[in-house]
Amino acid sequence: MSDKAKFLAFDIGASSGRGVLGTLEHEKLELQEVHRFPNGPVHVLDSLHWDVLLMQQELKHAMETCAREFGSDIDGMGVDTWGVDFGLVGRNNTLLGHPYHYRDKLTDGMMEEAFKTVPKEEIFRITGIQFMKLNTLYQLLAMSLMKSPLLDVTEVLLLMPDLFNFLFTGQRVSEFTIATTTQFYDPTERNWSKPLFDKLGLPFHILPEIVPAGTEIGTLLPDIQEEVGLGKVPVIAPACHDTGCAVAAVPAKGENWAYISSGTWSLVGVEVPDPIINSLTLKYNFTNEGGVGGTIRLLKNVTGMWLIQECKRIWEEAGENYSYDEITKMAEDAQPFNCIIEPNYEPFLSPCDMPERIREFCKDTGQKIPETKPAVIRCAFESLALKYRWVLEKLEEVLEQELDVVHIIGGGCQNKFLCQLTADATGKQVLAGPVEATAIGNIIIQAITIGYLDSIDSARELIAQSFDVVAYEPRPDKRWNDVYSRYLEIMEKTVGL
């Protein structure tokens, strides 16, 4: 590793985005936030969309700030976002329309439409990806069935981080980890699934070349260089899927570990060398997403801090402003194990009056109704911990091995209460940190690409040296087993598992 290197990571999340500068020096990594900006969906008539041009301006503002405050000698930059969403590009590199946001109602009923033509089991056999109505496959199918005129003039479909890479470099390619989130990537053939596209009548010709994580896409376009004050900075596709970056930053040793990438969503899974596509992973609706170095992230998406965020939003709209620390303190002081919910129950997934929807769920399932704010929040936190336990148990069943430790990374690892509940519910040691896992993973993959680090193993050692990790030991409490039995009954009634 060279004496010093600097990398700019753009991490675009569901509520905000930021530019983070990572400096590698003396075998340590230091982070400095350069620019943070909001990133909520934009309402256009009756639809939800990305504001792509605003996001591009925010990213350029981060570049300009970086050049001004930290110098123009940047060794690389890379973008990561969540999966599934995409933009369309037409002739003469024209951006076509406003990309849909995954929480739009566009995909309502689209899974069922797809299954009329291609059975659910066949889609899973081809892709190994979990069934969620927000997946790219169903967004694209919806546009096809509504005969969107955009598809008639589209030359290439670019997933959101690929779209930003295109706007920075002019290159039209898709990075492996983000490509696998679409549910039309075939991990066995290691390419897009033409048979699946053909059966659904979708335009296969619009899919771009796929490149591995850690590919240098190109250099920053000259006009952007001049505008922001940077030179010919290499634009690197890290793991363009944010969870791929986050998992790369898990400071783990050995093999028997799991991760929870905790944020708006909780991604609960393990890292495996090859996809696991069988009757069990189909039954449990697990997903095989791409990871760094060609690995596979076998995981399940769980509705995470979204439950808390939506409660907070609703109370703010009513003029009651609480910090996340205050909300967590409410939960800590509330009576435990009064009621539980299924976090992945579909009505929870869209913007809503979350406190009322939680109360309705408890009423409909014959439970005590959480009338107070502390009771609602306690219910949400305990239910997340129970869901984590279920996913981890099913992963152990699929892998036929016990998982010894759970690494919680991302913003949610700062919530000490949830970390402890997770340890208690699962009976496993929880190691929490680093908080900025996604940006860290983005940076270390860039560093490997440029040659400042030699492997993901050495990168994880560097991360362990650079950032604090907090350990939580499980506290014995037999009540967890009782409430878990209740949770399994409720889960069976509401989501069928």
C-alpha cells in the first residue's frame, strides 16, 4: 500500500445522499463527510420518481467542495445506491423521462401478471432472487404492459448507479452487484437472462454489458472536470449496490458469521462463494445477490428502521418532534412483549400512518393494541429482533451449519437498544460497527482497484484497525422463546411463512 491515497465515495440512500472522502494513510482509513443532501422521492402527478438532475447537481457540488477543501488530487471516485431502480437512455445519449422510485404503485399486481406467463418457481430457478414487487423485472414489465412510449426509443437501461457513472463518464455499462438485484440476471450463465425476457416479451436489446465490481469505468468527463475543479479522476464501479459495499466492509474473521446491514431496510444474510438456489431458498424467499470478488450475498430483505422513520414522520406532521434517541428511550421504558408485528407485512412497505397501521395489525391479529407511542415503538423494535432471529435460523438450515456471531453494520448499529434486543432474541453475540460501512466498502473497493490494497481480506483487517466495534452479549430470558412462538403463528397468518 502506498503512503497515502484519497478516494471520494458517493453513497445515495433512501432518505439522503452524501459524498465521503476516505484517506488511506499509515495503514488506517479516515473519513470526512464532504457534502450531505436529502434524497426523497418526487411526486409527479400520481407517481413517485427520482429527481436525477438534482442528484447529479448534488454529486457535482460534493466534487467541487472536495476539490476546494481537500485538493484536486483524488485517486478515484465511486457511486453506490440501493438496487432495482433504473433510468432509460435513448439516441444521442438522451435521458428519457424520470426514473420511477421503487415505492411507486407502478408494480402493484405485476408479480401476479408475470407468474401468468412464467411460473414463480421458474423465475427463481433462473435468477435466485427473492420475490418483491419493487424488483426491476416488475417495474419493466409494468412499463411494457402499459405500452410506455419510452421503451420504443430506449437504447439502454441503466440502473441508478450505472446511470450516474454514465453521466460522469459517458460509458454505458452495468456493474455486477447492482445487476443481480433486477431479478433478470442469471447467476449460472453469469449474464442477463434472455429466455426470461423473451417469455415476458421484454426488450432484451436494451440491457448493457455487465462489468465486475471494482472496474474502472472511465475518467471524469472534461466538462465536469472544469466545472468542479478536479482532474482526470478515475470513476470506479465499486459494488454499486450499497449492500454490496456494506458487506465488503464487515470486519469479520473466519467463516461462521452473518451480517445485518441496518438502515431503512435491514439486509440479513451471509457471504457464500456460489448461489444457493433450491427448494429451501425459494420457500424462505431468500435472495442470491452479487458480492465483491464474484461472491454471493445470500440474504433476505427485512423492513428495517423504516418502521421507526415513518412513526417519527407522522408524529412530526402532528407537531410532535422527537429525536431518534428520544424515540428509542420511549421504547426502552415501555413494557416488553405486549404485542408483535410482521415487519415484512406488505401494508407496512409504503408511506403510511405507521403508528395507526401497527395498531390495526395488532387488532386484526387478536393482540393487545399498543395505544401509546412508547408501546408502538417497543413493538416495532422487538418485532425486528424476532424477524432477525427467524432469518438467521433459516440461513443456518440452508447452510447446514451454525452461525456464531452477527455483525451489525450501517446506521442502525448505533441503536444500542436494537443491537441488544438482537443479541437477546437470537442468543448470539452481536458485533456492532462500523457505522459508515457502505461508504467504507465503497472506498476500500476503489483502493483495491487502484492497487493501494491487495485484497478484501487485507481491507477488512484495515477496517478493524480503523473503526470501533461494540460487542453485545445475549442476556438469558425465557420470555423470548414464548414470544417467538407467538411471532411464528402471526407470521404464518400474515405472510404465509
